Amino acid sequence: MQLLRSPLLLCAGVLLAPAIAAAQPECPPGDWFCEASPPPAPAPQPSAPPPEATPGRPRGPHMDFATSPPSPPAHPPPPPPEERAPVRPWALRTQFLFPVVGSGAASNYFMGGVGLGGRARPDPAVAVDLTLDSLTGIDYVGHQRDELGVNLATSVFFNPHDPVQAFFTAGISWSRANVSYGSGAMKIDNTYHYFGMFAGLGVEWRVKSHFSLDVAFLGLLRNRTDSDADNHPEFVDPSTKLATNTSGAGLVRFGLIYYF
């Protein structure tokens, strides 16, 4: 019985050996049994090379290569304010005047003059001028005229801090004129007094801190105020015989201003 069992066990072993070997694919050829091998370890992932050090900066043992250089400030400081020439409160003024009249003037009409005065500029946007003006030439009706006047004007500047400044000006004037016509024994001399108003626009160019030029185009309206105005009016229309002592004209004014 013992011997019978041994052949039977031997036959069973022969029959089961292929199945056991198939269940162990990792076994070397010729071996029936082997220990289960552990699963293979995952392959190591390649690591990224460390970033290079910033040029010009030493690489130390504790250097953090991922640190980026400091970024510039988000809002750069504003530029320094532009220097502006100070507005000086006082000035001397010289001006040249050229009256312009409408149609109907004498064919030899021409008037021109000069003025001298002072300026006060208490505020950059406001100036007050007081001038003494002298004009001479042939007037509207063809008479020789010499005129002396005092003008008080206020100017308002729209952009007082710019080198080229636009302004509006307006004022009042008093004047005295000596008018003569005829010749020899027939020469007649008259003296007229006037009060008037004027207004207009102009531009002043600040050439230097102390010196500027200006030009203005003005409209002038005035009336005779002397005692003889009603008895002998200055203007008489030859066709209608209508008389008036009110007159108007344009005026071109060029000025040279010295601030101090």
C-alpha cells in the first residue's frame, strides 16, 4: 500500500507540474516553483535642470535660483514741473497806432501815431494800461489833424502762463484834436474834444522774461464833447444834410512791453 501511494503521488506530481509552472510565469526555465517577485519599480522621471544664475550675481550655496530680479516700480515718479517765467507786476509800454476808416474817406487819408505809458499786472490773467497817445495826419474829411489822447484799458488773458497769450481788451479814452483846413487868410483852425470807448482782441508774445510784443485789433466809438459841438457839428452828409458828432473807426495797435 505504501508503494502504491508513491507511484500515485509521483503521477499526480507529473500531471500538476505544467499547471503550477503556468501559474508562475516568472520562474526560470526548468523550475516548477519560485517565489513571487515584487513588481518592477517605476522608472525615475528626469528632473529639470536648475536655472542658471543671473549674470553678474554670485552663485552661493544658499542661492535661490528661482528668484527673479526686482521689477521696476509700477508707477514711475512724475517728471518735475515745467518752469514758467514769473509774471512781473509792472511794465513800461510803447505802442504804435494806425486808425482804419470805412469807405467815403478822403483820397489822401492817412493817420498814424505812437503812445507811451505804464502797465500794472496784479494778477497773471489781468493787466491795466494807462497810456498817452499822439496821432497826426490827414483825417476822414481831408483836414490836417493832430490829436493827443489818454487811454485807460483793461486786458483779460485767456492763457496767462503760455509764451503766446490771447487776450480781450476794453477801455475808455479822452482826446483833444487840433484840426485845420484851408490856406492863407482862409485857413481855419478848430479844437475838438472827444470821449469814447474801445474794445477788441489781441495776442501777446513773451519773447523774454522781461520783454514781450503784442498786437490788437480794436473798434473805437466816440462823441464830441466840446461846447461848440452842437453849433458846428463835425460831420455833415452833403446829400441828406444830416449832421452828427459821433464817429467810429478801427484801430490796429502794435505794442512793445518791458516788464520789471
